[in-house]
Amino acid sequence: MGTRRVTAPEELLVSTELNVLVLGGYGNFGRLIVRRLASVPGVRVLVAGRNLEKAQALAEAQGARAVRLDIDEPGLAEAFSRLDVQVVISTVGPFQGQDYRVAEAALAAGSHYIDLADARGFVCGITRLDEVARQRGVLLCAGASSVPGLSAAVVDELLPRFGRLERIEHGISSSEKTPGVSTLAAVLNYCGRPIRCWRDGQWRSVCGWQDLRLQRFRAPMGARWIGACDVPDLELFPARYPGVREVSFRAGVGLRLTQFGTWALSWLVRAGLVRDSVRLAPLLRRGAVMLEPLGDGLSGMFVQLSGQDPSGLPLTLTWELLAHDNDGPNIPCMAAVALVRKLANGSLVARGAMPCIGLFSTQEYLAELEGMRIETQVREG
């Protein structure tokens, strides 16, 4: 086990540096990405969004450039070309129901594309652009986040210790720190709705934020309730790891009032009493913010693999991450930073359109958490 304390005008001239444009760069995730990328050698950062004043405020503090861009306005590809952008990072969610206009604009401009999506359909569907992306020699990567990026890296790291992998159970319990409205809306999108899951070697259905389970994290975090959530892993892992008979993902929050409030909402949705829970996101967020003083600042993630070792004996391995000081909700955005770092130093050679799987190691991801108080551990059982 190790403990990591984190100690880190529009027109541009063509540069030998990697120009990285962060859409939504002054938002919750975008701001963290901009700050981290500002310290990456060989990278020049452009903070982009609808509000130029907000973009300029952050850009000035980080030695970056500010750009006004709206993904709903025409001319996005031309803007990427004009600004000589080599990498586009989109933090503009929610991605449920979003089309690929940003990825297609990046493709037309000859730019790499990375997003933080955890929307199952969006992440898995990016492959429709694969052939053209390969022809253009660019990488279009969807799902640069904790899932599927970090979760798949952990499975890949532990997989050689198995002769036969049968079950993948993983999940996240976040601290009381409330995410932005778009992130909350993404969660509410499947609250109480059917989720297709791989169970007992076949596709079954569970409802979002139900199928509760008490997950026991190590001290000081302790036991947390988590419920079924819809993530790309549920679709991607059965195909990536043949022979696996079960893949499950659950998530929750540290405050039980919030956790069971969402669980209760899922039943109202399931019963048809609430038809559109997404519209409740702003109201629910305000309530969650009011409860934040009751939290402990702890977040956790686990990936548990079960099966047989090479000799045929039963084997269960659990990888666990513990984050202190409300750093947990910041972890997902560091996948994009890891990918940009690898593009900048030439170690990421993959091209095409794909989900964020197999593009970095667990160690490369964790290295980007510098400055956060993080503990990781692998144990049997």
C-alpha cells in the first residue's frame, strides 16, 4: 500500500509545442485539467468556453490562452484549424444523448480528441468514426475517466495472476463534495431506469440506483452503500475479457441521506410517479450542497476480480483506492492529462476512434494524482 500526497488574442502562431484546447475549461473538471496541463512539458493550453471572461480569468492565472467557443455554433472545425489545435479535450457534458459534433470537428481539423464521458452509448459508439480517424492519423478517445479508463487499467494489471477470470465487480463511493449540474444530470438520467448488465453469462436488467450493496472499504472510510449505475464498462468488459460471467458496477455517496434519497427517487421513477428526474438536478444539487458540512471528505474506488489462479485454485483480488480531503471527485479528469502527457512525449501511438481502454497503465494514471492524498492497495479476498 502506498500513500500519495499531492505536493501540481484567439489567433495563435504555429508552434512546435502541443496546443491543447480544453472545452469547458473553466468548469469543475476543466479547471483541474487546465491547471495540471499547464505544468506538462511541451504543452500549450487554450481555455475555451462560451464565457470569454471566465476563460480569460483562468487563463491569465495559468499562463494559458483564452478562446470563446460554443459547440452549438457552426465553424467549430475551422476554429480548431485556425488556432492550430493538436488536441481537443471536451469536458462539456452531460454526454448522454450528445452527438459527436466535437469529435467530428476535431477529426476534420486533423486534431486528436479526448472526452471525459461516462455515458455508455456515447463511449461505445465512438468507434463509428474509427476508419476515418485511422486514415487521418488521429486519436479520438471517449471515456477518459475513472470508468472505463482507470478501471480497465486495473483489470489489465491484475489479469496475469488469473488462469481464469470469472467475475468483475467494481464501484465508486464519492465524498460529500457535490458535482456540477451536468454530472448530476447524467446520473439522474438512468435513476430508476433499466440497465443492461452481464450476469451469469447472459444479459439481464437491473434498475439504476437499485440493487443496493454494502461495500466495506478499509479504515477510516468503512462501510458504504452503493447501487447499480450505468457505465461503459458494463458493455465493454464482457467483450474485452472473454469468459467473464459477471460484470457489475455500483456507485454511491458518503452521506446516507443523499444515498437513500436517490434510491427512493429511483422507486418513484420506476413507479412512473416521476417522469423526468433530470430536470430535478439543479434543485437536488442545492440540497446536496447544504448537506456537505456533514461529510467526512473520503472517497473510495474498488475493483474486485474473482476466478481461478493458474493452478486452478479459487482466487479473489481486490484493488482499492482511498482518497482523502475531498480529492476523490477530482480523480476522473486526470485520465485526459495522462493521455496528453503521452501524446506530448510520443509514447502514445494508438490512432483511430476508441473507448479509453488500454491506453495507459494504472501507474501512469496514478502519477497524475500528484498533490492529492491518495492510498492504493491490492489484497486477496
